[in-house]
Amino acid sequence: MYSRRGFLGTAFALSCMTLHANAGAPIELRIASVGDELAFEPDHLTCPTGASVRLIFHHAGEIISDPHNWVLLKPGTEAAFFADADKQSDVKAIPDGDAAMVLTATPICGKGEITMVDFVAPAPGQYTFVCSVPGHGETMQGVLTVTV
Ligand SMILES: [Cu+2]
């Protein structure tokens, strides 16, 4: 007979195999600000679930001194996160109290600088990424598609 414990054990073993299958191929994703505009380029990224991802962000601005960052949000948190990010008086990568909304984030990045973050790609799906600097998230956002 197929016990509940046996089924869960099998499912766990299969998910570990999936992670192993992707773990050998680290992926580098590159993204930048569109010069001094409040936008990301590209605004759509893709990676497979379980992959070891290095996200490299370049602040390509030359005039405006506002910093930027790249924050990957858990699905469904977008509206609440934008509201909190826009209220920040001193800019942090993640607004106080919002850590549970965030999957991963780069540090704040100054004009002309490059920053990065390493993370393991989450479950397949569509994930919004944003810049959390006040006033930026409305237009400075995009989607990471995580494939099976
Ligand atoms: Cu920004």
C-alpha cells in the first residue's frame, strides 16, 4: 500500500533531483538602468527553477544622482511593497518590515556603479522585480520568468 509518508518522501526525492539537475549550470543575468531614465533594460528576464543565478545590475545613469537597486518580490506583494518603498525617507534596499515580501535584492547602487546578488531561482512562475528607491518603482520594474 502507498502510505502518505512514502508519497511525501518520493516527492521530496524528486524535487532534490530537479535542483541537482540545474545546480551545475550557474546563470548570469545582466540588467541596467536605461541611462538616466527610471526604467530597467531589459525589463524581462528568464531563468530555470533551481538555477544558481548571479544577477548583475549596472546603474547606467550619467546625470541624475538617484541611486537604484534590483529587488525581486514574492507574488502578490507588489502593491504593499510599492507603498512602503515610496514612504522611505532614507533609502534602504528593503524598507523596514518588508523583508518577508522580498525573495532577494541587490544593495543600493550609485550612479555609474555595478552591483550584484546571488540567489537560487525560486519555483516556476512570474516574479515582479522593482527598484525600491522612492518614486522609482512605478516605472522601474519588470518581470522575471522562472521556467520549469
Ligand atoms: Cu531606481
